[in-house]
Amino acid sequence: MESIKLVETDKEILACYAVLQQLHESLREDDIISQMRSLESNGYKLVFLLHSAIVKSLAGFFISDSFSWRKYRYVDDLVSDSQYRSAGYGAKLLE
């Protein structure tokens, strides 16, 4: 069964680490929680797609406003685990 969740807990941040590290190779596991909390203080949000209790894909984004676009979502990070790419998980996150 699939579910999409907003990252809230340190445990969820750590569960997303292996997939996020595939996009940001220099990311270190021992820094991920503090980095995520810092980004969150600037409005960053991270959602992840779970399938069979495994993080398959994630998306990090900001919600902002501008004169030209009004309220919009800027996707900063979008990645699926390399083992599960081309399975449509990224598209489900963007929906």
C-alpha cells in the first residue's frame, strides 16, 4: 500500500536519508537532521512516498508568493530511489 507523508519527525528524516543522498551525494547522515531543521525554518518541506514501508521517492519544496505567479510551489528536490525509478512514484508526488 502506498502513502504520501510530510516529514515531521527525526525518524522520518532518517528514513528519507538514503534516497535524498542519491540526489545530494555529499549529504552526511550525521548532519541530515540539523540540516533539515534549518531548511524547515526557512519554509522548506519534504514529502515522501512509502510503498510497503519503504521510502521509494521524495520531493522537497517551498511554497511562496509573487506578483507574477501568485501563490506557487517551487520543487527544489525530486528523486526516486534508483532501484524504483520509472515506476511513476515521482509523478505521484507531483500530483
